Amino acid sequence: RLPPPYDHLRAGTAPLFEDPRIAWFMEQIGGVRDKTVLELGPLEGGHTYMLSRAGVSSITAIEANKRAWLRCLTVKELLGIERAQFLCGSFIEYLRQADRKFDVCVASGVLYHMENPVELLALLARSCDTLFLWTHYYDEAILRRDRHQAQRFGGVVDANDQGFSHKLYRREYKGTLRKRWFRGGGQSFSHWMTRADILAALEHFGFALQAIGFDEPDHPNGPSFAVIATR
């Protein structure tokens, strides 16, 4: 849903241009004025818009889905988001090669789309000082109550990445990967982590937990929570 004065235009219904999670994050860290921001998976630029209005110095937003990226460009022109640059491609590849550091990273709705989520957390630990992470996580007791969700998971593997041992739960995209509305990763599957392993991984790579919010075990798309972590 577009913000005023464009809220009368035909669009979706998700209130991502006034997302309480982003408002909470900015309040918790004392604002983002004059900060450099890395945004992963901007989708349609809703969070980008909120960050820009809050006075950031610049936003580098990386979106792999081409349809979503084109929507970001449209929103940028429509709403006049002058401080944002929208890049199209893999943010994993960007982070592997970039030597730039950011004050803040906003990673909302991306960790659970990764084949190797721990690599992403490790890359972010060397690229940003403050991290906002919103993600789904694996909880067998909760997910098995939802047949639709449970049937998408197909096994668990033990993994070790840069000295951090953890478990990865494979989630298949199945036919949704070919749907026009799909906004997930580019591979046929992803790996989810448990809540405990996500928090432990952040600590392992040098983040200190500042706050947890929006903890929703019964989220319709799987249990989820938001984390603010700093280095």
C-alpha cells in the first residue's frame, strides 16, 4: 500500500511503507539520521522510503528479483527517494567482494531464503555496525501443526561455517518458484535455522544482542522474530 498522498492509487495492501518493525528499529537505536545504510531485499522500496524520510545519508539497496527491482525504481521516482541506489543482483556476491562498511544493515525477510544463512550473517558482521534482522525460523513443534508448512521441509543437515556448528533445515520452494508473484530466493530450496542457532551465530561472529521484538511463533508463514544486534 502506497503512502499518502498516493494511497488512493491501485496497489497492494501490505503496509510496508509504514512498517512498525522499521519504526521500532529506528527508535531502538536512536534514529538513523546521517547514517549509511545497506538494505537487503528491498522488495518494493517500502522500508527504503521510511529510512530515507528518517534522514539517512545514503541507502544501498540490493534486490535480486528483477520484477521487484523494477518496482523499486518506479517507487523511487514516484516518491522521490533521492538518497537510495537500487542495485539488481545477488547481495551475497556484493558482500563477498565489497570492502565498504555501513553504519546500518536492514535485512528483513531474507535470511530464510538463503542456502547458507550463516555465511550471510558472517558477511554482515564484517560489513555493518548495527544490524536489523527480521526472519522466520525453524521450530518443529510449531511447524508440524501446519500441514502446508510441514510438507515443505525435507531433512536436516549438520553444518559448520567458520567454526560455528549448527543445523540447517531444508525447505523446498516446489512450484512457487515459477509463480509470477514469488519474491523468494533464486534457488529451488533454502535452509532455515532455529531461533537459538540464529542468535548463537550472531554472537559467534561478534554481534551483541541489543533487542528482540515482534516475536510471533504463530505467524501464518512460520514462526518469526526481529533482532537488533550491534558490533
